[in-house]
Amino acid sequence: MSGLRSARVSLLLPRSHSLTDANKTGSWSFIQPRYGDKTAPCGEACPCAEDIPRLESLAARGLYAEALRAVLEENPFPATCGRVCFHPCEARCNRAELDGAVAINALERFLSDAARDAEAPSLAGSGASGSGAGKRVAVLGGGPAGLSAAYFLARLGFSCELLEAAPELGGLLRYGIPAYRLPPEALDRDIERITRLGIAARTGARVDASFLAREAAGYDAVVVACGKSRPERLALPGAELAGDALAFLAAARADSAPSLAGKRVAVIGGGNGAVDAARTALRLGASATILYRRRREDMPAFADELRGALDEGVSLRELRAPASLARRGDGSILLAAEPMRLAGIGPDGRGRVERTGSPAEELAFDAVYAAIGAAPDEAWAIPASSLKLGRCAIDLAGSPPRAYLGDLASASLPALAESVADAIGSGKEAAIALDALFSKGPGRVEAEVERSRVGGGPSVSLGAYLGGERGRRSRRVVAYADLNPDYLERRERELGPELSPAEAARGFAELRAPLSPSSAIAQAERCFSCGLCNDCDNCRTYCPEVAVRLSGGRRAVDTDYCKGCGICVTECPRSAMSMEEPVS
Amino acid sequence: MMRVLEGSQAVAEAARLARVKVVSAYPITPQTHIVEELAKFCSDGSLDGRFICVESEHSAMASVIGAASGGVRTFTASSSHGLALMHEMLHWASAARLPIVMAEVNRALGPGWNLWMDQTDSLAQRDTGWIQLYCEDGQEALDSTLQAYRLAELVNLPVMVVLDAFFLSHTYEPVDEPSQEEVDRFLPPFEPKFRLDVADPYVLGEVAPPYIYMEMRRSIQSAMESALCLLPEVEEEFAGIFGRRHGLVDAYRCEDAEIVLAMAGTAASTARILVDELRAAGRRVGLLRIRLFRPFPAQAIRAALGPARKLAVLDRNCSFGAGGIFAQEIRAALCGHAGPAVYSYVAGLGGRDITVESLRGVYEATRDRPEPPTESVWVGLREEILCE
């Protein structure tokens, strides 16, 4: 054995103690990776500009209070929106292309409940830019738009007085949305959080246009957020026999609605108010029928709401236009409904209808409610010279300057949707605009609001306005094709269990149970975090040159050694990196 | 201890007994049984080693290159397309002078898709600087794997232990499996001549400009030459412990043979039957089994052939445009020396059987033809298919 041990074999190897550091291979590259968070489509679609990938990522780690705080940065109504928002975010969720959108709405509700006690520390003054200090703002209207404006103004350091005509705050949220969709307790939690910021709220304080003339001088700015509280009236013979659906809903919320046991109730209209009224009537013991002059698919009501109503036993008579109402001898109401037919598709994609000429159908009801829309209670004349932003109009020249919000401004802002989330977004936009007005001057308002937008949509982010990380993200919206499909695993979408239609129709209990904590985490984990680095570390793991350095929790490309192969960018599952020409 | 082992198991047992520290491989038929067995050993603790799962053979070889650079004993196995995918890394392993051992199960390359025996895959890696040992049976597969580590670590070159697909890899035979204690005596713990060390960082495989590259290549050639001298010594030690030796080449009844059949792999077992038959009938026939292909044992071949007039070389491979590869190599080894005329036959590609009868045909064709044809003769071709 010793002979073999001493065998001499040639062994000439290249070996260097000087290391290859001296060879700066990065100098060869003509293109290099850059870290750059982009915009997730959900966040762009959210009228409140919630930073959805970020809050999902926090929730996935069980950091509920932090996740809720991320919501509250941009939206003071998580308990409310987690229930009633029509969640345009989910419609844009990239995950929908794989196995169903992330349950963003259900998760928002979960967070608002789960983090209730460990709630984020007060956000008062958290956004103080200095401009608001000492400035007084009157906010007219205590619905979602006005409360949102007051919340964001207070955070920006303004002192707010909120005037509401009704006995309690909440507007349509309190008086127009039935408890099975929004339990009063959830709404109260959101409103208390807002008023805790030091907002002086006066209820039972009706204001009108003369208020501005009389009192406005005492304020530095006025926010008009009175919404549309006057119901539109039917224009047909016997219209006075129809009740107002909004008033009916308000009475039901206040437990002062009449018993409808065994009664036949008709609701005229196709919006959410009509569906809410029909389902409420059903819960009060009636049989309920919705009459709508166009087709089912043309109804402005959310499809899910309508489907729920029909499942519970509400009848829908589409293509039926009420022509007259008449009281019959037995006290019931005879409703003559003219059959309609499709006469083309309008520019909004909804069907246009015309009379068929067939004789009207005669239907007998015990009560009829009209839910055909509402108008501002007061003719708030928005000056034509007002600056029209995405969701509000600002009269910069007014003395004092005034902002017209939400539904009220929708006539002059045709792109504005009339939804709770849009109203909240409208209040935030006005707060940012007023802050910009006082800190930067009237000439800068539009640019400052523009700078705060998320992606290419109208939504504004307070975080972005205040110069936070959000504002530094690329406006480019990440599409499904930008993601790396190798990292996208199928995982089922899940919502909280739903009451059966029969159970649901029996009372005003919430239709759906909340997500369990384990489901909430599983659902949050489904978020791809489109465009937003979530520390998955693939870039560093796969860099063949070990040129991705991690220090203090932040990653950086060492351009001395990065050859620009692009593997990190390819392996980034979520498009939070991109290849760019080196900037010398 | 005598056990009935599949050829693949015999190799895996040898790697276990060699106490390899890192195994990395990607499955491919007909090699998979080998690494499946080793994966089992790693997981049940009968081998104190780590199995690195990878996404390709290229990465498998890269992994063992990394591990071997760190100074541990490594093992991998592959076959056919998997080996072809490793090609770049095979060059690296040898030039980095890493004593990696790989089992290579000879399988045909596609298309047409074929899982069966064919030598083209390993012979296509002829110039990668790997030592190649071709085995005839399960016992030799086990023994060669143990010897491969000894040799590789002496000369700092990687070794490929080559097995016929199915005929050897999937065939159960009685195999004398040595005890761990015996193996430890033959194969001491690996003492690397160099290894990466975080305490003394340096770079291996640095840039080698023209003024030094040629010397490094010459060093590899020298090491190959050393391997040729050292394998007999390794075998000597092996025989001292285990009582078996396999040779650089295995000459069977060649002493006075006029016609010798030459080949590598399991076909040699079939040839032994024919040789015995012909010898019984008074014919002077022998068999030369080539075990070592790289380095090529030219001297041993010349010595074994003795007075033979004709040498029929059976290749289970074809270098297209040139013919059987073993025949070419043997011709080159005999060039300039007195020796037999070389008759080249291509047979048994893609798993086609080589039978006693087909070998008898080769013998008779060689006997009856005074001069060898210039081209390789293809054995048992279905000419009617080719004519269509």
C-alpha cells in the first residue's frame, strides 16, 4: 500500500489567492437589473387606493394590526367596506386568471374584526404636512364622503367641524343599507375611529346653500358632502300611492317599519336600493317583486346582490315599465305594467328599451315602493370654473375655497361611480387637494393630486401624497403576463360560509360568516404581491454571480459584478424588478 | 458475503461501502435504480452522506464538482442523454482534477427513442479526460467502483464505471459483497490533495493564459499515463484483500489463438461460450475483453494478442463516417507493430441481442476472409428494410 501512497502524479492547477474580485465583470454588462416596485392592478382599481399587496402580505404573516393600519392609511372604513364594497379590486386581481381572485373584500372584513382590540395606534396627525395646522374646515354631510374628508383632513392637521342633518352619522350607510349587509355595530366602529381623531361632529344640523353665504366666512375651507338624499319621484298617475324605498329602508333600520306579514310588496327600480328594499320587505314577512323596465343584465344593482335576492324568493319582472297606480276597493294597489322590449344597446353597454304596444299587465300589491334614484336635497351650484379632479370638484376661487364631493359632484364628473368606496375616495382626494392648496398654492393643486394617483386610475393615495414609499413605485400596472408562472401554484379561493337563502330570508343576520383566522391567512397567502417585493429572496438565491447583496433587510445589485444576465428579473415571481440600461 | 444483487445494486453497494459523502444525480432509465438505492441509503442512515436533488444532469455533475472541490468523496450516475447533457461539466471535472466517480449505464441516444444497450453515449465522452472502465458482470461492477475511487484519488482524475443497459444494470447475479472493514482497508478515507477552505480562501479554476494552459493540459495527459501504470498496482492491492483482479484487458484463451474476438461489456460473456465451443472443436480462438478504455491500454493489448493473425473487433457503437470505435483504437494501437489484421464489426446497437450464433457468424466471416474490408461490417442487419 505504501508504494501507491507515494506515487507521484502530475497535478498542475490554476489557483489564485487574489480572488476574482479584481475582475469587475459588471463592467461588461450593457443592461442591468433594477429593483423597482410597480403598481398592482387591485390597488389601482380600489377607489380608496388601499395598498392591497402590502396589507395581504402583512396579514399572511399574521400581523393583523399592521395590516389593518395599512388599510387605515388609505381608508377609514374597513369594517364597512369589508362588507358592502363592490370590490373592483377583485375584478382586476391577476390571480383571477389562474384560480380565482384573492378574497380581498373578505380579508378586509376579517382584519377589521380581528384587529379590533389590537387596533393600530391613533393615526391623528400621522400625516401632518404642516399646512393644516390652525386651519378650520366645515364638512357638510356625515355620510361616507364627508366622514372620509374629515378623517383625512384631521390627519393632515386641519381642525374639522362636521355637520349632519340626520340624528346620527353615517348617511346612506346607516339609513340606506340593511343590517344584513352592514350591521350597525360594524359601522359604529368605523365612525368612532374617525371621530376619535378630534372631529367636532354636530348631528341634527341641517345645512343648505344659505349656510355657505351665512357662515362660510368663519372657515378656511368648506367641504360639501351632502350627497343625494332626496328620492326621485315616479311620474305617473297614482304616483302618490308609492312609498319611498329609502325611507322604508331607514324605518327598517330603526325597527319602525310596519309589519308586512303576508303582504304583497312591489319595488320599482333596478339599483341596489331596489334590491335592498325587496330583500328587506321579504324579511318583514312580505312577498316581494322587483319591477324593472330594462333587462336583468342592465340593472345597476350588483349581480351578487340580485342573485341573493332571487335565491331568497324575491321575484323579478324585467322589461316591465309601471304606467299607473290605482287604489282598489279592498285597499290594495293595482299596478299597470307595460311590457317593454329591447331597442338596441346604448353607449354604456346597457340595453335600451321601448314599449311593445301590448296591453299593460295588471298586478295587485299591498304596498309599492319606488327606488328609482335620488338627487341632491339642495341645489348646490358647483361653479363651472371649479377644478375638476377625479372624484371631486374644488372651487379654488371660492371664499373660502370649497370642495364638492362624491355623488354631489357626479354630474360634473361623469366618470365617477356612485359607490361607498368612491365616496370615501372622493373625501380623501378633497383633503389632499385642500392640503395642497394651503401648502403649495392654487396653481399646484392639480399637480399634487396627480402626483398622488395610483397607477393610471383616478384613485389617490395619502401615502403617495406624503412622499412615502408608495409614491415611489412605478405607475406601471403589473399584468398577469408579467408574473413568473413557475411560482404560481393553484390554491382555492375561499369566503366565509354563507347562510342558506331560507335562513337568510328569516331575519337581518349577516349573510356571510367571517373568514376563520386560518382561512384568512391562507387567503392572504394567495396574493401574488404583484409588483411589490415581499422578500422572497429569489433574486439573491438565483444570482449566478452572487451579485445580489442583502444588508439591513434591503437588497441591492452589486453592479461591479452583475453581468446583466437577467436571471434575477426572470425569477422574480412578481415583477418587482426590471432590466434597464445602466445609468452612467 | 454472497448476495444476489442487481447490477445497479452492486454499484450502489460499492458507493455505500466507499463511504461517499455527496451523491447528486438526476434519474434516467436505465441508471435510475443505482441512485434510487443510494437515495434510500442516505435517508435510512446506512450511508452517512447527503443526496442533492437537482433539475438536470448538468447540475448533478456541477454539484459533485462543487462537493469534490470541498474535499469529499462524491458519486453520481447517468446514462445516454443525461450523460450528453453533462458533457460540459465532464471536461470541467477532469481539468479541475477532481476524483469524482460516476456509474454510466450504456444506453442508446435518440431519436428513435431507445432505452437499450449501446456504447455510443460513453464513447462520445472519450476526450473529456475521464478514465473509463467497462464491466462484464455484477461482481466486476462492484469491484470496479471500489477500484475507481482508489485510482481517481491517486491520479486526481474522474472515473466512469460503465455498465451495459439492462444486460448488466437490471440483471440479478450472485455477487460477493465485501464487508465494510475489508473495504476500509482497501480504500482509506479520502485525503484530498487540495480543497476549498473557508479559512484560507482561494479560487480554483482560475484564468489560465496561453503561457500556462498547455502545461496544465500536459499534466492531465501525464496523470492519464500514471493511471495506466497505477491501475495494475491498485488491482494488486485489491487482489491482496479480495482475491479478485480484472485486468486492464481480460485475455481469455488467447495464448495460442489465431483468431481473437475483441469487445467490451457483457457480450464478452456470450463470446466465452463460443470460444469454449470452438476450442472444443479444435479451433484456436480466443477472446480479448477490453476493460480499460481511457487511458487506452495499447501495450496490454499488444501483449495479450500474442501470435494471433486476425482480430475481430465487435463494436456496440458507431462513429458515423468512421465505423466502430474500439476497432479504430485497437488499429491505432497496433499500427507500426507486428500484430493481427483488424476486422471491424458493428453489432448489437440499441439493445439488439448479440447471441452465440451471431458471434459464430462474425468468427466465420473473419476466418473465411483473407483480408479485412476497409469499412466496418454491420452484423445481422435487416437488409430488406434498408433497401426499401
